[in-house]
Amino acid sequence: MAAKKIMVSGVQPTHKLTLGNYLGAIKNWVKLQNEYECYFFSVDLHAITSRQDPKELGENTLFALATYLAAGIDLEHATIFVQSHVRQHAELAWVLNCFCYMGELGRMTQFKDKSSRVGETIPVGLFTYPALMASDILLYQTELVPVGADQKQHLELTRDIAIRMNNLYGPLFKVPEPYIPKVGARIMDLQSPENKMSKSVSTEMGAVFLSDSAKEIEKKFKRAVTDSGTEISYSDEKAGIKNLIDIQSAITGKTAEEIVASYQGKLYGHLKVDTANIVIQELKPLQERTQQFLSDKGELQRILRLGADKAAAKAEATLKNVYRAIGFVPY
Ligand code: TRP
């Protein structure tokens, strides 16, 4: 039997995971996991590119991994772990930093957006962030990387770095492909539907967190920003309405057209309340299972340690090759 292809993805624990993370990423991982050898992690090294409260960072990291398990990530197919537990990520990132260019990092739109807002005090880590992400991916000889559309540019950079180093030193890395799911890839902020939900977290009201109660979820959907129209239709001009339809579609599997058809003659308020209820029903069992995993910290620690050991063994093989190729004296 041919070896399974490798799939890698991660989510930042900068806050409690959101509905956007769940529908855009984790739910797809669960669907794809049987076909691949998977590595899923919580990227705490990436998270510190913006200032984090230490206590919350730890809590959010465990919450994320408990959610992966609760969502149905199966340890037979997937290795789950905390990024900082596998030191090879930071080590290879340093090497890759030396093989990517200021010019190409400076062209990353995510960096440009953030630096235009923050200015001179922007952490250097935000600039070199894509080199760390490339390390996450290239360490595992990854073929497929499921990510949101906003990460496509980072994936392209990862491919460029892999090809560059392979040309210099021979085949060190597999060149990965992005996988951008059609449905759910862009769940937008409820208060500013031009921005992706998980990224902006502009206001507490804009993002549905997986830790939110049913009451909070209902309130957030009721207050979702829409437009001054009345007719429910699916178009870019109605970003708020489109987002609610996308959320329903990602959960129920219905197409946008089917959903629009079912709202003939109905009001925005109906769509908001229904979407809230669909989300609440979808999240309830997930939230209960997440709490179960979180309530047994010893077991969670054990799973994460096993995951990190397994990931490190795989990552070390790549890192060793790289060190040898660039001329580092073997240890
Ligand atoms: N940068 C990704 C995001 O913000 C998270 C991430 C870090 C990632 N490393 C990764 C995703 C490796 C896929 C593979 O969404």
C-alpha cells in the first residue's frame, strides 16, 4: 500500500477559537483526515507575534486542542500537538529566515496591513511570521495544507522557499499545495462583514467564540450588521446577509440558492434568528465534548506529549537533512 500523503494545518491560539476557525478549518480537517497522514497543531509560537496574556495563551492553547479532539480528530489518522513542544519548528524557521528575502516578506499583505496600522513598533516576529509558517509545513514533507483564503500568499511563499532550497541543495522538501475549501473558507465578522471573523475580532460582538453560551450566540446574531435593504439575496453587495447564508450553508450543507429560496418573502430578522439557532445546535455537542476533554488535564497532557514526540521524530528527519546540506557539523 502506498504511504498516505501528508496534510498539515494549524490555528493560532490568540483567543478562544471562533466559529470561523471551526467552520473554515477544523470541520474540514475532520472530513479530510482519513485520506491523509495529518499533523494538526496550535501555533503558540505564531501567537506571540502579538502581545498575549500568559495565562490566557495557555488556556486558549489547551482549549484549541481539546476542540480538535471534540470535533472528531481521530488520533489514528492525526497527530495533534502544541507547536512550541516541537522545537524543530523554531529551529528550521531560523534557517528559512536566512533563505527568504526582505522583499518577499515585505510584500505579504497580512504584514502590510498590520504594519500600516501599528507602525514602527511592529514586532519583527510579525515580519518573519511566514518563515515560521513555512517551517511548520516543510518539516513534515507536507503535500496538502488546508488554509483560509487569506493564507494563500503565505503558502505561495512556502513553495518558493522550498523550491529555492531544493535547487541549491537537492531535494530537501516536498513542495506543498494549498487546499482552500469552497464553503466556510471565509466566515466574516458579524459586526464588520468585510473582515474575516477570526482575524479581526474587532469587537467581542463581531466574533462567535466556541466558548460562548447559547444566549451570547443569539445576541450576537440578532445584532449582526446587515444593510438597509429588506430582500434576502446572496451577493457581495450584501456582505452581512451573504455571511449569514454562508454560515448556514457550511453547517447544513445546503447551497446558497436553496437557502435563499427558503427565505422568499421573509425578513432579515428571520434569517438572523434561524442562523443563531443552527449555530447553537451545531456547537452544543462540540462544547460539551470540549469541556470533557478539558476536565481531564492529565489525559490531555498525555495526548499532547505523545503527539509532540511523534511529530518531533518526523520533523527531526527533515531538520537533520537540512543541517547536513547547509554544512552544519553533525552532533
Ligand atoms: N498562519 C495561519 C493562520 O493564521 C496559521 C498557521 C501557522 C498555519 N502555521 C501553519 C496554517 C501551518 C497551516 C499550516 O491561519
